[in-house]
Amino acid sequence: MADAADAADRGPHRMAEAIWRIESARLIAGLARTVGDVGLAEDLAQDALVAALEQWPSSGVPDNPGAWLTAVARRRHVDGVRRQVSLERKVAEIGRELAQAHTPMDEIELDEHVEDDVLRLIFTACHPSLSRDARVALTLKLVGGLSTEQVARAFLVPTPTMAARVTRAKKALADAGVPFEVPAGAELAARLASVLEVVYLIFNEGYAATSGQTWTRAELCEEAMRLGRMLAALAPGEPEAHGLVALMEIQASRIPARTGRDGELITLLDQDRGRWNRLLITHGLAALARAQSLSGSQFSGPYVIQAALAACHARALVAADTDWVRIVTLYDILRWLAPSPVIELNRAVAVSMADGPAAGLAIVDTLAAESALRGYHLLPAVRGDLLERLGRRDEARAAFEQAAAMTANARERAHLLARAAACA
């Protein structure tokens, strides 16, 4: 009997956790608009979740659980204000939105601001005044609905470290008086770039983990794609938002083929393309077409161009069919739009495939003095590959060993050391 009761309790608990993942961004965003403080909004939302975990096992899951959570959170805010000021002052301050009610469900009303609130929350969590790490952590926690423990585990840091990082970020937003709003005009472009960067950083950490024992973390890629799709839906006229969705979906389509049975790394040219997720490719190509139609150009921004690059690989059913000349052309455009040593390194790989390894190596050798690539393990890794293709095996082995010493990912290190050994 006890086991049956436990199972009955676990049902509502699992439902509450699933609903939290779906509704938390909307809930926190709506509360932040009401109370004007992201940190307080998250605390109120967490209180509502605790109430659900306590009450739903006995009362059952309500028909509209998201609205129930919102009503309880708002009631908690009313109670908090009540303890500090008189009822009359409380009504004057927040009465319009937080009308007094006898039960939480009595406070439920249709809120036409919900979609805008989520967009505001994303822009607030990704405010440029925060460090890149803080933006990523806050976005995953507030918008992604992940717990502090989950965010810490995703980035391989202790939970107290991540908790402190999130707390400092919320305090920094409050101290700076960052408005809970979607910026307009010139500021919108700068802030949108910050938001897209954070989402893509999350995706990249899942696609090619910088450290740890696994090469990919599919759950981070899925979370980034979910955030990207949300952003594209909330800002439907922004080509770069659709371009980012396209880029992530096309790249994510390769994840099943990027590792072998034992977790070993498999490079792009060696992957079994029959294992690529064709549904994700279809969705990604549709998002790319949407981005290009919105901009009136195939080359409107860096994410759209990178999505077009990914599409070149997706359309090649076998590696030999890859249109490397077009890929080099796209990289030429990309390095003009968003110049960086990393883009130039990627272009060198494409040039080596289109014009031969010697042409690629000439470009790579010019990047050796770039301070931005100092400590970047892919520079010697690419150089090792080109040297091996040129038959300069001793130099290639040294380059692979150097790259292996620079990476913190165990799977990638093993792959590079295996390539070094093959050159011996």
C-alpha cells in the first residue's frame, strides 16, 4: 500500500516538474513585469512550485496549472507586501494587477502580455552589462527552467560556484536598474546580438564540449534550440534569429553520427550520413529559407551565412559531393561581415579541400601569431591534419600532440593522440 501511495505522489510531482520546464519562463517573465525585479520574480515562482509540490498530490493537478502557479506566486507577493505596508498602500501600489482574492484561482485572468514578457526576460538575462558566463547561466536558469544544479553540471562547475554566479548576476541587474523591457532602435540590434550569442554559446558547448568525458551533450543542444525557436517566434521579423535556428538544427542533425559506439570522435568527412537526422535538416533548411526571405538576401548576417555553410554539408549525401568552392565563397563573405581568426581558420580548412592542403597550410601558418588563437587547440589540430595530408608525418605528429595537450575534453584528447600515433 505504501508503494502505491508513493507512486500516486510521484505522478503529480513529475507533472509539476514537467510543467515547470514548460511554464517557468512565462511565469517568471510575467512576475518580473509586475514586481520589477528578476530575482524576486524567480523567488516567487519557486515558492509557487513548492506549493504545487505540496498541494497537487492531494488536491490533484489543476486544469490550468500554469495559471495556478501564476496566481499562487502573485498571492505570495501580495502577502509579502501586506507584511510591510498597510492594505491600503498595497492596493495603491499593485492593486490593478494583484486584485485581492479568496483563492489563487480567483486571480487568474487572461494576460495578453505573456509573449512580450518572455522576450523581455531573454533580453534582461542576456544584458551586455553581465559577463558572458553570467548571461549563459542566467538564461539557462530563468528562461530554460533548469535548476542551479543542472546548470552547474552542464558546465562542470560546483553547484555553489554556479549559485554564486547566478546570484551575482541577478544582483548586478538590480543594482544597475536594468529595465525589464525589449530595447528599441539601435540598442535593439546590440542587445539582440548578445541574446543570439548566448544561445549559440549554449549550443556550441553541447555540440563540442570544451571539457569532460563526453564529446557532445545533446541536452544542451536541445535546450539551445528550444530557446532559439522561442526567440524566432517572439521576434518573427528578425532574419538572424531564424538564421541561428537554421544553423543549430542543421548542425544538431549530425550529432548521432559524431561519435562511435564507444563514444569516440568521428570527424565530418568520416561520418555515416545515413545517421544524420533528416527531419532536423528539413526544419533547418526551412528556417534558412525564412531568414533569407526576410532579409531579401542570402547573406544578411553571420548566422544566416553560417547556416548556409551548414546547408552545403547537409545537402551532400556523401562527403565527395560537398561543394567546397561555394563553401570558400561563403567564408569569404563571412570573414568580411564578421572577421575573426577562428573564421579564418575554418576558411583555411575549406580552402584546403577546394585547392589542396598546401593552400590551406599557407593560411594556417599566417594565423600562428594571432593572440586570439593562443591556447586554441584547433589551430595545431588543423595544422596537423594538413601536414599529414602533405606527407609531413613527423611535423603532423608533433602538431597533434600539441593540440592534445591543449584540450580539456578527454574524448578529443584521445582522438588527437590516436592521430599522432598513426603518424609515427
